[in-house]
Amino acid sequence: MSVDQRLGEAGRMPADTRGTSRLSGETVTIGVIFALTVAMILGSRVISPAFGGWNQAETILYLASFLVFCSFGQGLVILVRGLDLSIASVITLGGVLTTTWLAGDNGDLVFILPAILVVCTLVGVASGIGVSLLKVPPFIMTMATGIIVYSLCLGVTRGTPRGYPAPVLNDVMRAELAGLPVPILVLAAFVAGGFLLQSYSTYGRRLYAVGNNPAAAHVVGLPTVRVTIGAYAISALCAGFTGIMLASYANGATLRMGDDYLLPSIAAVVVGGSSILGGKGNFLGTVGGAILLTTLATILSALGIEQGWKTIVEGGVILFALMVLREQVYEALRTWMGSERR
Amino acid sequence: MGSVAALAVAGLSKRYGATVALRSLTMRIVPHEVHAVLGENGAGKSTLVKILSGAVQPNSGTIELAGQPYAPRTLLGARRAGISTAFQELSLLPNLSVAENLLLPRVSGTRFWPEAAGSITRRAEAVLKEWAVTDIDPVARVEALSLAERQRLEIVRALSHRPRLLILDEPTAALPDATWLFRQVRRLTETGVAVLYISHRLSEVRELCQRATVLRNGESIDTVDLAGVKDDQIFAMMVGRAPERAYPAPVAAAAGAETLIEARGLTTGRLRDVSLSLKSGEILGVAALEGQGQLELFRALGGVGTHEAGEVRYNGRPVALTSPRRALRAGDGIAYVPEERKTEGIFGGLTAAANMSLPQVPRIARGGLIHHRLDVAATRTAAEAVSLADRYFGFRVSDLSGGNQQKVVLARALMTRARCLVMFDPTRGVDVGTKQAIYTMMRGFVADGRAILVYSSELSELVHLCHRCLVIYGGRIVADVGRDRLTEEYLLAAAHGHGGAAPLRAAS
Amino acid sequence: MRTLKTAKTLACGALLAGTTLAAAGPAHALTDDGRFLIYLSLSYSGNSWQSEAANIVKALAQTPPYDEMVELVEVISGTDPQAQISDYESMIAAGADGIVSFPISSTALNRVVRRGCEEGVLFFMYDATVTEQCAYNISYITSGFGENTAQALVNAMGGEGKIFLSRGVPGNSVDERHTNGAMHIFDQYPGIEVVAEYYSYWDDRTTQQETAMALAAHPDVDGIWAQAGEFGAIQALLQADPNRLVPVTGENSNGFRLALANPDYQAVGLAGVSAGSPPAQSGYAFKLMMEILQGQREPLPVGERNIEYPLPWVPADAVTLCEGDTFADGCNAFPEGLVPGSFVTEVFNPVLLPELSLASALEGEPTPGATIQPLPADVVVAAPNEPGINCQRCEPPADLYSLTKVEPTVEPN
Amino acid sequence: MSLANPPLPARWRPIRLLTNGALLITGVYLILVVIYAATEASALSAYSIESLLNNSLPLMLAAAGQTFVILQGGFDLSVAGVISLANVIVAVVPVEGPWGALANFAMVVGIGLAVGAVNGLAVAYLRIQSIAATLATMMICKGISLLILQAPGGYVSEFMAYELTGSLFGQVSVAALIALAVALVWVVFRRTNTGLALFAVGRDANAAALSGINVRRTRFIAFCWAGVFYGAAGYMLAAQTSTGNPAAGDPFLLLCFAAVALGGTSFSGGAGGVIASLMGAATLMLMQKVLFSTGVSSFYTGVFQGTVMIVAVLLMTLVHMASRQRRAQR
């Protein structure tokens, strides 16, 4: 928040738009992200005639789904002023358990999948306890749990994750329902559920409260410790789920399968308008951020330029998006519109 | 008045986005004068301060400083022009030392190599001494200071820049005793300096200031000679209507009321072996000078702090107040209203309705889901009890004025449905209208058999509000004053430890 | 204030602590019980390839008579060259006789390697290389993976069409070498158009995702040239359209080889060749080092220590399933279910490493009854100079990219 | 008349000293040194110490730079990019001799300064969240590094490779001297007006602004300092490895944050210091040695690494809390 805004003195003024400011500010951010994404998809027709259509969007949504899953949890942790660096390892854990416990068998799927998610969630609970009860900085705590979990995966698999996920999982990843790939339907359901949980559930409300002002949340009598642990647990749960989906998609697990999701998950959350300092953000923004990043990657991969240039362009576009999505830009817009109205 | 004005402001206005904070402000301050600016929270006082100190720039209007046009773009620019400010929200850095805070932003006075710590300390010591502050160690970190000490430091810092115009924004909010301040201000005005003084405490203003400019809704209503107007007239100018009586007589507590909370031998921090009992239908006041252990007492009862020894019973049964959550669930509930609104009270990013509904979120949710309309429906009654207008429900709390923020905090305490409220200085820094609303709420609260324990730094408030008042000095209760003998003089004497002034009664 | 300053002084002091202390240099000898102290230094145990390579060395070290002669210590350094430098230093200090290692960087380790050599430690690098000349590099890198697979792809495509390049890790010398080799061939065919080039970090899952992205732009691709991770490319093709596969060349994953040999896939267009980096290099490096340590073989002169490992070359028609868990009758792939799809098949070498079985590669177990067989006397094949790969300031041979495994069936224009 | 708290009694100061991050992490470091010395015979040999210091220095410099940004309240991911870029530049344009080394150093400092200035502009003046803005600059720097050098290679001048990693007069390790110099620079800097402003802005930007501090300028300068240190880290990395590597900075990204956190610097800004971060980095690198010397099974090294990190932080928190309690009891 800018100093100016904070210095803003409230008055009992007739032309007062403060009441709607927060909502519309977020809506504008989300709108701009999706608009940017659509513009990029349509614009990419220049690069390839196969681009700019539903097929491309489908591929993007499909690939973005993994990032969306884990970014949701990351977003919740960031909301309570934390950061989850363990998601890479927990994604790996989910994937490794999927292939080793299922071992290519459909039989016990209904028991094993929940068991995997429980194990992953426990990792998050451990991180959450460290952060909220033992007061270890989130950065160190989640980094440490991440290293530990990774090391355990390494030790238990002796370096080579065995087995396959259940064939039915791999089939599901390739199946279509009502003309849409099943993973995209899963994504839609996940986004709807995640949005409700973060923005409209009692738990979500408490998350915002704790993220907004932990001391006040304590004074008000909120179970801050439980709320915080919950955020880390959900993050690990989502990471585990991402791991299962990835293993099903790739029909196997590797020990570095989660690495590509750590920084992007943070980037998606931040590009989506959440504050890294906690207490502010919207899941739909994160979803937009994840899709934007994936779209960018897809378009860049089709661009026949050197990897160095690709990376530069990617960074440049992210920087540009951030500049456009700044709160100040929106504020300036509001001021301008406000003065126009007068 | 014929001389050149120290400060002349004309037609000043300021907009934040679509929000108008200052509409049109005109005022004039002459040298040697202490000029008060009066107005409710949100009238535009703070915006005026920010503009004059260079923190924000006005949209229109002119300012002249000693006859010269003045348009500061930075705080340092304002300082160079001769304006320095002691801010209401204390602009001190807790992680720096007293000396460093005092000398910011140019702590080190040397050019090529940082000045020796000892030399900095000596310079700071000299400044403190010049303004008659001898009990603050320049080496101490500000976070180790009490609120009153910080306030004095803030003021000394403003004084030390040798301004032509000094702005004091609520300088006594945390000062239990204004004598020191007044002495320094008078010393300054004797040399020709003008002072712009903002305070909610009219008695202080009358003591110190000659004239006052009254603001309402961002406009300057009038500048008056304080000697010639009555309080009621000033209030009328501030709120735009005739005020209600400041303190209606309290309703007598019902006879034979049951004891809700009973504390025995509480000991923690400065607090030594304190016992008290809180009865239903009672507003029990606590009076004390700054830092006598009252904060520890309130925090212990609210479950925010801990206590080393002692026992608390609620409805006759012992309760463990180890966290605010436990306190809320103990007996019929204890809700704590914290002293620091900004750090422990409000959730700035949430709407007012969401702030208020927080304690009841699981109950008002439908199918585990909650949204703005449910918040509003559930909090309407509590908001009415503190006279918070409906239209603020959807506002982000950080966008509200201090008074409305305090109303939100109090409404939330009501939402907890606790039978006892433990309120630490609930009217600090709020305007008259809000104070009235708070008093009404407190009376209504205890009228149906609930109880309030309240500390206030304004003795008059306690005198008019409480059924009974405890006085704490040196960590112990030194007096338990009944309604019949409750006067400001009596409380003041007891608060200074003059136990002889009153027969010391054991807490019942 | 003064005490704070003291704290700082103390802290600063600790930085310097002991710089002036001196103690005896590292002892250098066999261990107490007369065994060779050998370190196995891995960069990144975290994919099948790395663990198989490590397991092979572990299995050999337990195979008689090495089980009586060798004390093998495994150290995993992660992906950080600084960590591997630190570990090498520790190994030298601990009095290592030899270090078998997958080096994280071809250049960053040179200094510590040189110091180790001066202390008399033998360095044997497998697969990846260092440019320090005193270390032995045992690697297939110089054996022409890029140009040979590229030619095979061109042949399969009839000399024209759109292709993807699925590369390895950006900024990596091996990836650079392979791609340069491949482009040397592709550039000769104007009909070949590289429409997408992406980095897959030698990982199946990443390859699958990157290929899927490229397919979104170019669903009409005609062939994929891939480094490790190629199985992911097949999966992405299948996902996009199960009825249209294209020729794919790649490395040695079991899944890829099974796919190549799958008649259903062949029917919808899959063709290609499986070549690339064999984990068995580690075993060869280890045995060579042991023979030198035992004096059975003369150390090679510095400057001639780059040794080439032959490039595995398995076209679709050469894929043969192994019946059991040993390497018999020239089989070169395992049935589905026995090993994961990402398992790298080239773990055996009947000439160099007859001691190994599948359990050796998977678990690091020695094969029951096997004993160490000496390497053929004339086994060492010198690798050509490749600047930045196995030498620092040197000239590559003129025929660097000459084809060794395949002939062009389509004439370049 | 008001009864103010008595000034901070002199007795408290030793307690404050205990809670000083630099001292706590130094304690942890010394514990590890004892373990290392007990398990590794040659641990205290001059060569071992020198090589350990050489190996630790790049991370120490990176962590020192990161500390500036974290103190003002932010994250700087560009550390990975700048180190790679500096490393590559030094290896592509090697200049021989001591003056050459100086010229190379000027180059990397310039690069670090430039990237830091871009970060500072984006964060302080355009008000983009630091973690996001620096993610973008990190990517851009990595891209440029890849354009300059496609694969590891290049040369580093003999002077850099040998003199900067050796010992002065055969006694004092150059790396230790550099670390000491950084510590000294910090001790001086934090007492300058900009240094104090850094702490003020990190703690409460609003109050700092009202105290007359130029908040934007302070933030900007913090990013510039950080960039300079990253450049130096890349430079020393090049000296130590004698080559350039376009991916050289990647491992530093998380490690340098871990080092800062181990040093007890608060991630919310306004508390901590560079010396503590230097020791934090040194501790991380020493941990690698201890893991080796104690023979922890290689697959499970991570378990120990992670546990040691948590335990170290817990230990520091405990000491901190204990001292707080004693203070409160007074």
C-alpha cells in the first residue's frame, strides 16, 4: 500500500467510492490478466497458424492446471504471510508415492490415493507447526522440510522411483468428457472449489484475518495457530495432488518433477495481484497468473529464437505485466475517472 | 493582527482519488500565537497537517509562510522552510535509539566518515536537555520506551528543528500530564514562533490556545477567540448541530448484583497482588498514571498477557485465561478491547462488516460459506449499538477514520457475545461524537446485567461513566472509590500515590 | 553499543579463526585394513540414469575380489558445483586413492581436480567430463550422438519436413555438443525445418510438457530429435493424437525402446533410433581405475586421458527383449513392468562389464557367483579433442562430426 | 510528573548482546567447527581452512548483498542472474595481471550496479513487489548470460585464479580478508545516515518518511548495494572455478536466503545485519564439510541438512526468548 493512501484521511464525502474500491480493484486486476492472456493467444496467430484457436487454449489450460493446483496452496500460505518452499519436494513425494504404492495397479486406488494425500498433508502440518508454534521463519522451515522430504524420497527410492501409476489414472488424463479433456474439467472444479474456499468460506475469512493482522487475530480469539497450520497443510495437500496428476500425466515419477513449479507458483500468485506480504489476494488472480505464465511459455516455445532471448523476453513480459497491474495504475485510473465525473 | 501572518492558508483542497479530504480551508496564524484546529475525526485536520509538513501536496489553494509562498514537496523542504511537526501517529522508529530518532535523517553530522557514537549521543543529550527531558536515555532503543516517553520524544524532535511554525497533532493523546509540554510551547512562543495545535481535549485547548479554527467536512467553518465562546458553541460548530449533553448521569447499578469476575492476588510485570471483583450491571473504572501496571492487569484479564501468580474466577469457578480465545470461552466470556487499535484492533484489509462479524463467522455462515450480505445482516445490531452508519459496512477498515475504526472494534467486541468487556482506553484519540457513541454503548451494555472493566487516561470520563473506580499506583490497588465520592481531584490524588487523601479500602 | 561492537569483532574474528593455524598435511595411503579408499561422487542422484550408474559401481565394488580390496564411499553433492568442490576437497583430505565421479561442471572443478592429482589421487570422470587434463574422462560424448541420430531422423523422414529439437539443459556443454552435431547434419538438408527448439532438462515429464506446448503450435510436425527424456516426447505425441506418430530419435530409456518396437506404434508412423548416454560408463571407469591402482595397467600420460565409450545404437528393428534379469543373447530392453519407463537400458556391456545383472543396476547388488573379469588389454580408445568438453585450449579434429553409425539414405543438397 | 520508565539499565546490555544475530550464528558456527575438527583430522590444517574459506566466499558475498534488500523489507531473486552474468563476463573478457583483475572487478561491479539500479527503480519508484520485479530481472540476466556464453567455458586470468584464492604472505587467506573487509564496510555503513535509513525504512516506511528519510532513495540504494555484492560474488566464483558458467548463479538463489535467515535477519525488514549473514553463509558451507566428515549416509544428507537448519534457528529463538523473559521479569 502506498504511503499516500495510508495517509488518506477519511471524510464524509458524497462522492465516496471507497466502499467499492477493494472489490473493483481486484476485479480490474483479474480482468486485465485474463485480457492480457487472451490478447497473447490471439496475437500468437502471427507466429503459427495453428495458434489462436481453441486447441491452443486447451493445451494451455491442460498444462496450466498443474501450476494452478500447486499455486492455490502457495497462495494460501502467502496469504498468511508465509512462503512454501517445500512444494517442489512434496510434488515429488506425491508423484513417487503414486508410482511406488500403486505400482501400476488399479486395485486399491480408492484407498491409496487418499493415503498419499494424507502423507503429503502431514508434511504441510509439520511445516505449519514449525512456523506457527516454534516460530521458525517460514522460509527456513519450508526449505528445511523440503530438503528433508526430498532426501527421504531419494533414500527410499534409492534414486530410482519404481513402478507406474494406476493405468486408470493415465487413462483419465487422456480421457475426454463432453468434448473436453478430463483434466480441464478437474481444473474447472478445482478453481471453483478453491475460489469458494478462499473468498467465501469461514476458513478463508479467517485466513484473510490472520494474514491481515496476526496480532489482532490473536486478540479477537481466532485460532491463529490452527489457521496457519491449515494453510500449510492445504498447500502440501495441493502439492501432493499436483504430484499425483503429474505422475499420471507422465506415466511415471522422477525425483525432480516438482522443481519446475516452485518459482512459477510464487510468480503466479504475485502476478495474480496477491501481496507477498500477506493478507491480500484472490485465487482467480492466481489462476490468471498461472495461465498467463503458461501461455507465455507456450508461445515462446514456438518462437524460433535462442534460449537466451526467450528467457529475456519472458522476463520482460513479466516485468511489463507487473507494471500494468500495479495498484498505482489502477489508482490513477480511478482518480482520472473520478475527476472526469465531476 | 496587523503584522505579517506566520501562516496564511487560503482555499486549500485535497482529493484522494474520488475522495475529498479537504474541500476549502482558509486560516491565519500570527507569530507568538498558539492556534488550535478543532474538528471531528475526518474533518480534515490530519490532511492539513500532512500538507503543511510536505508529506502530500494539495490540489488547489495557496499557503503563505511569513508572507512568502510556501509549497513544500518533501518533509525536509517543509523543515527548511521552518515548519516542523510532531505527528499523531508517532513517526519514531522503534528499532533505532533515542538519539538516532532524534537526529534523523542526518544522524551522523560528519561528512566522510560516520560520526562517533559517543558524539551523536552527546548531541542528542544536549537536545533533550534543552527541552527539559532528562529521564530518557539517548542510548535506549525506542521500543523500550513507554508510550508517554515516545510522545515526548516525538515532540522534542519537532521542537529541536527550531521551527517558525510548530505543528502539534494530538500531542497529549498519550501524555498523562501536559505541564511539561505547555511549558515548552510557551517558551517557544515567547521567541515569536507560532504553534498549530490539534487536540480533542477542549480544556487543554482553552488553557493553551488563544484562537481556534473549527473544521467540518474538510471546510474551515470559522476562526474564533476561545475566550469568547462556550464549549457547546464549539461542539455545535464541529458537528453542525447542537450537541447532546456530554455525560448523562450513569444509571445506578442494580442492587444485589451477582459477582461475575473475581480476581485474587494477580501478579505480573509491575502488577503486585491485585484483587478485584466485577459485578453484573457495573462499569468498573480503573485510574492510574502511565505504566502503573494497569496494562498488565487488563491484558492478563483479556488473556493477551500472562500472570505469574493469582487466580481468576468467573461465576465462582476458576478459569485459565491463557489466551484471548480461552478468555472468550471462560464463564460467560471476557472480550478484550486492546489499547492499540492499529496493531491489535483492526484488520485494515477487510471490510468493516467482515471485521465486526469475525467472532461469529462460523455461526452466521450458510453451509460453511459466508459473504458480504450475511456479514451485514449479522452485524447490524452491533453496529447500531455503537452508532456506526450502515454505509460504512462495505468500506475497507483502513479507509475509515480513527473514530469509525474504534466503533468497528467495539462492535466486534459486542459480537463476541461475551458478558464482560475489558476495555483499555477505548476513547483515546477519538472525536466527541464517537465518544458519545461509545458511552451510550457502554451504558446499554451493562444495563442488562453485563459488566465492563474500563481504563481511561481521561479522569473526567471515569468520573462520569463509572459506578465504581479502582486506582492503581505502583502495581497495587490503592483506592476503591464508590460512585458517591468519585471526583477528578480525588482520583488524581490517589493516582499520585497520595493514599492519605483518602481512606484506603480493600478491594471487595 | 560497545558490547554490540564486541559481538561484531568476535564474529569477524571467527571468519579469520585459525587461518594462521597449521597442522599436518593429509595422510595419503591405503586404509587401515589395507583397502583402497575410493569415493563415488555423484552430482545429482535423482533420476534413473544417475542411480543406475552409481549402482553399477557399487555392485562392482562388492564383486569379488574387489569386495576385499575396496572401501567405497558414496557422496551426493546435489547440483551445486561449490558443494562438489567442497566434497572433493574433503575426499582429498581424507586420503582418497581414487575418485569415480559424475562431475557437475566441465570447468569449475578443474582447480580442485588438479590439486587432487598433485596429491596422487586418481580422478575418473564418467559420462560428463572435466577439461583438466590430469583427470581421466570416460565418456560417450565424443562418439557422435548428435550427428548420427540426426542423420537417422533425416533418413526416416525422407530428407524433409518440420522437426522439433528437444534439448537438454541450457548452458550445458554436453547439450551444446550434441546439438551442434545434429545441426551439422540438419543444415545440410534445406528441406528440414526446425520449427521449435526447447529445453527438457533430460527429464521425461518436462519433455512431455514442452513437446505438448510445441505441438500446440505445430501439430503437423514430421519428426522429433530428442536428447534424454525422449519417452516424454512419445507420450506427448500420443496425447495429442494417438493415431499420428512421427519418427523420433532419442536416448536409451526402456519406455522408448519398447515404443520403438511396438508394431501398433510403427503402424501409425513411429520410427527412429535409440542411442545416447549409457550408465555403464561408470562401471568401465571404475574397473579401469582399479586396474591402474593395482598396477595391472600403466597410467596413461597426461593429455591422453580422454577415453571414448562406444555409442549404443539400437534402431527399432534391433530392439530385443531380455528374458530374465541378466544380459543374454544381445538383448537390450526389458519387458514392461520389470523396470520403470524411464529406466535407462544401457547398463550392460558384455565385453567390458560381464559381471553385471539387472539387480546390479537397480539395487547395486553384485551378481551371485560373478567375479571381476579383466578388461581387454587394448580396450582404451582415445577420444578426440573437443574444446570445452575434454580439453580447454585445444583444436577439435577436422572430421569431428563424421558419421559412424549410419549412412545418409537421402542425399544432402 | 509522569512516571516514565527508567532508562535502559546498563545491566540489560549483555542480554541484548546475546540476542545479537551475529553472535548467535557465530556460536552455531563454532559448534560445527568443533564437530568438524573432532571428526576430520585435517580439519584445522591451513590448506583446509583456506579452501573452505575460498569455497564459502561467493555465497557469503551473495548473502551479504541479499541482506541489504531484506533489511529494507523485500526479496531479491536477481542474485542468481547477476552472479551468472558477472561470472560469464569475467570469463569471456579476461584481463591479465592485477590491473586486469581490477578492470574485471570494475566490470562486474558496474553490471551489478546496473541491475541493482533497475531493480531499485522497479521496486522503489514504480512500486512493483520486489519478489516479482527481481524474478523478472533474474530471468533477463540469465538470458543475457546464455547469449554471451552458451556453455560453461572461457578463461579467467591467472592473477584472479591464483592470487585471489591464495594467501597473503603465505599466512592469511585472501578470502578471509575479503570477508573481513565486507564486515568492516558494513560496520561503517550501518552507522552512516543511509545505513540508519535502511533500518528505519525496513521497520516502518511510513514513520521513516515522516522522519524526513527519503524512502525511495533508501530502497534504491539498498538494491544497488545488493547488485554490487552479487557482482563481487560472481567475480569470486569465477576466480575460484577459473571459468564462466551461464548457470553458475542458480544454486545461490535459495542458499543465500537460507544464509540470511540463519543469520537471524528478519524477513520483514529492519532487523539483522550483514555480518550475521556472512556467518550464516559460512555455516551453510561448513555444514557440507561436517556432513562429509561425520559420514552421514549420502542419500539422507538432506534429512540432516534440513534438521540442522531447523535446530539452529530454534536454538537461536530459544536464546532469544530466554533473554526476553529475563528482561520481562525485571
